[in-house]
Amino acid sequence: MADLQDDLHTAAEVGRADEPYPQEAVVVGPEEYRPVSDPDDAPLDRARAVLAAHPVCDGYSGLPWTLRGLPWYDLDLGESAVDADLPRLRKGQVGAVFWSLHLPDGHDGGRALATTLEQLDLAQGVVAAHEAGLRPARTAGEVVDARNCGRVAVLFGPAGAPALGDSLSVLRSLHALGVRVLTLTGTSWAGPAGLTRFGEEVVREMNRLGMVADLSYASASTIRRTLVVSKAPVLFTRSGARDLRPHPANLPDDLLAAVGEAKGLCLVPLTAEQAGPTVRDVADHLDHVRTVAGPDCVGLSGTYDTGGAHPQELRDPSCYPRLIAELLRRGWEESDVALLTWGNVQRVLRASAFTAHLARERRKPSTATITTLDG
């Protein structure tokens, strides 16, 4: 069904890959909009109503790695050992979530690919075991299908670039297995000095496949070069505003402006370390990124189950309505909230797929190697 739904968007409808895409929304009946009796509750009730129509696409979750260490768990009924079980995802009106396949420090070299595949296998098994609440998704259409069936769509990624082992064949294999986001850090071809010639070829092959580049924690040189080379929008899965809170993954205003010009997407993390200790601090970051990069270029990254501390009132995904209520109090229009929670991620997924469709007509699978290009 998802493939058919994607095919319904003709080239005339979607336009160029860097243009805004029509926003998908869940049809919400009048009963979702409850009358408000207490004026103090108005923003929270209004937030829940907006999220019923435009649920949260959460850009980063560390759940697969957390589940590796648990002997037993039940995400359906609720699991105290994790942040993001199904009851809390439903309460927070989360419609889709990216499950990270990142590796802890020290996992590199030949072991990186094996550990990434182990995480992917576990993640796919978890989704299959909770089919009443979760559904795997690889495209924007499949994300919408999952939501309309009452499930939370799970997208696999970001994975770490060290898993490739400098092999474009491995990149294609990971894509075939369902990985849709790759973080361009921690390799010889995407490091402090920026992208090498082979790194640029990796980005081009990702464009051809429809795999999205994640640039959180990447060097400024890598970010700037990727924005030039990539024909599809890029993601920053865990990046706030450096002008508000210094952190290696947060972006200075000049890079935020460049992301806006390239129609990329900065997903602000809900962590105390990067955004601050209160829900107001997170809202400040969202305000700042929206102002500098634009309303089409800001989104949400829960970063739950990553071991980090979260701001007050945002301890788990059930608290998303509190954040949205804070934004509504600040005067955000519902249309901008809809972009923040749902529409901007959908745009990036659709643009990535559209770019891949065009690229496959022009390019065959790359046979380049790091030896031939970076020799």
C-alpha cells in the first residue's frame, strides 16, 4: 500500500527535490477537540489536539542498544527499564521514531559492521514481536500508513559510518536491509579535515540509494562540503543552537543559516546537556533554529534511552504535549507546529526518495574504492 501511495505523488505534484512537499496529516474527528473549561489548561489541551492531527516524528532513540542489556522486557504493557515503551509513546502522541544503530566508543574497525548488524537484527525482531503497536517503515508513505493503522512507525538509523569499512558495497547492503540514515563521522574520509574524494562518492551513492546523511557531531568542514555535494536534504539528528548552549554537536548561526539555504533539517535534542535543564530552554532552541534556519528546517529529537539527562517536564516521550504547549504559549502557529512535529521529516524522506529516483536514471552503482580515489 505504501508503494502505491508513494506512486500517487507524480513529478508534477512534488516538483524539485529541494522544494517543500505536501504535508501528510492524520484525519482527526471533532471528538479530538475537547472544550476547554480552565484557561490555564488551554495550551496543553490545544497541544494534544494539534498532535492528534500532526504527531511527533522523533528523530533519535537509543532503544536498540538499551534493550541489548535487558534479559526480558515488554514494551506493550510498559517497561520501567526504558524511557520509550508503547504506553508512553502513545501518551506523547508519537507517530514515528528513528531507532539509532550507533555504536559506543571503542567499537570500530572490523567489529563495527558486525555490531551494527546485531543491533539492526535486534531492532527488527523487537518490531516484529510488538506488531500490534510498532510497524517498520522505509519511506514517507509507509510512515503515514503505520500512523493511519494506529501503529508507531520505526525507521532504522542513523547508523555510524565506521560500519561501512570504506566499502560502498556494504553501504548498499545496509540500505537493502532497511537502514535509512548514516552519520558521517569517525572515518578517514569524513573527519576533521572534511570529506575526501571517497567521502564525496559516499554521499553521491547515498543520494542514489535514498539514504539520508546525518551530520550531527561532524566537523564544520564535513558539514559544509556535504551541503554542497548532496542533492538531497541532510539531517542533524542531535543538534541545537551553539549560540544558546556551547556543545560540540550544536550548530553556530552561520551553519544553521547554511542548513536553511540547503533545505536541511536540524532536529533539536531533548537533553539537558545540549538544550538546557528546562522545557523553556528547549523551546528557546526551537525558537532560535526556526528563526535562523527557517520553519521548514527544525524538528524534534527525543534522544531517549541514550543515558543522558533530560530537561524538567520532558523525562520521557509522554511529555511531548508539554513542549508543544510551551510553543503555543509563545505564539507559534499550528501550521508551524505541524511542520516541526511531522511535516519536516516527511519532506526530507520524500525529497530523498525523489532524488534517488532521478539519480538512478543517471548513475549506476558506484564501483569506486578508497584506494582509487584517496590513494
